[in-house]
Amino acid sequence: MKAIQKNAEENVRELLKTFAIRFRGEPLEAVDYMYDGTPLALRVTIDAVSRSAKFDFTGTGPEALNNLNSPPAVMYETYSGIIYYLRSMIMSDIPLNQGYLAPIEVVCPPNTLLSPSIKAATVGSNVETSQRIVDLILRTFRAAAASQGTCNNLTFGYGGRDEVGNVTKEFGYYETIAGGSRAGEDWEGQDGVHTHITNTRVADPEVLEKRYPFILREFSIRKCSSGKGRNKGGDECVRDIELRRPMQVSILSERRVIPPYGMAGGENGKRGSNLWVRSDKDGSTRTISMGGKATVMMEKGHRVVIMTPGGGGYGNV
């Protein structure tokens, strides 16, 4: 085990030496923003002699009132994002292990989004903040444009306990939805894929409609939704679900305000959107934007339409 970790460490040190030469020893910096304007900041300083690097997140905004704070105990999204990037840049076929982080120093000031107080809400950090940390690291190293930058967490459910405490029949359904992936110097982004953090699959339409009170009206690729460039980003998805009974619907998503960035002159990908299509008692139909994060009670016949973000493009056209 020590040999495996030492091998990973040596690979990372050689990678950092390459970066030091490529960027001529200059510090690498980038800033991105969450949907509420909270900045995510990173400055990477590489020491060519020791072949080590400091990842300094000073400048990241304070902990948020929402649930996107990253837990302070181990800052696992931050470390995971760093090790994920380093592993992606190493061509050798070696397993993930702690050795990757041996040459890395991480600085993350307390009372920030990435190291909040113990009272901060954190449930959305592993699906949303983690995606944005990966984008931030890729941007800092000028490695690639941004992917969709979100898991598009969509949940449905009903039931529970009534006013007198009786338990009623219930179910909960949770899915994440694919979007556009990033373009890079020598590749185009892919359409309608899960990127970086999530490894989940959505149910097949036949299974979904057989087991749940839903009608899947559309699940498609939204053409021309990616960032243009010498290499274009991947296109987003459209997922349109109609409810067959009243239930609670929640969406937790990012990249609805600030689009996925392009790189080296490439265009940004398109923002995502979350729509509630409802029919009122007077027969009229309304389409309502739910924003990036919402929980609503929907009635039978109402629809939720999720349009996920597209990937950023790379290079001038």
C-alpha cells in the first residue's frame, strides 16, 4: 500500500513540474460564482523545486443561508475535486489513493462556503457545490470549458403522516438529469451526459410510467444549446414530466443564472431552466419559472419541464 501511494505521489509531482514549465511559474487564479452571487475563488501556486502546489481558496464567499455549504469536517468536496482533477490529468493507469494529495497543500479559510460553521445547512454540497468546485479547478488550470455544472436534482413524492399522526401510503422518487459536457483543446463536448460528480441513471420511460404516476412527455437533446467555438460544447437535455396525481415536487439545481463558461475564446453554454406548466380552474394554462431551487405542490395534469445547461465551447471559431 505504501508503494502504491508513493507511486501516485511521484506521478503528481511530475505533473506539477510539467505545469510549472507550461505556466512559467506564474500563479494560476480563477473566480466563479454560485447562483446567489457567492464567489468561489482559487489561487494555485506551484513550486517547481519541490514539485508541490498550494490550492488556496481564500476569497471564497461566506457561508450561505441556503444548503450549499460544504461540510467543514473534512471539506470532502474540495479534496475530492482536487484529486479528481489530478487523476484526470495523469495518463498512467493507477488507482485512486491518498498519495495523490501528498504534494498538495489546501488552504480554506473558516466561515466560508467551503468551510462553514457547524450550524450551516449542507445537504446540497455533495451534488451541486462539488460540481462547481471541479469547474473552478478546471478553469484555474485553463484545462477545459465548463460542463453543465449541476446534477439537476429532481424529486417527487407524497404521503407521510396526516394531522392526527396516521401513516398514509407514500413514495419518494429522485433522479438527476444529464446535460452538456465541456469542450477542450482537442475534443468537442458530448450531448446529454452526466458529468464529473454524478454516476446515476434515470429510469427507462416504460419503467418510469409503469411504476409511478407519471407520463414522460419528452426526454430529448435540445439542439444548439451548447457554447460555440472551435470545439463546441455538448447540448443539454429537455425532460418534461406530467403528473397523474397531486404530489410535492422539488428541484435543486445550479447554472440557472450564471452560464457554464467557455474557454480560450469559446462561447458560454446556455443556462438551464425549470418550468411549472399548470392548468387553472378557469381553463387557462400558465408556465411559471421555478428558479434554480424550489419546492411546490402540484396537481394532477401539471407538468415539470427541466431544461439542463449546455457545455461551454473551446477556442475561437
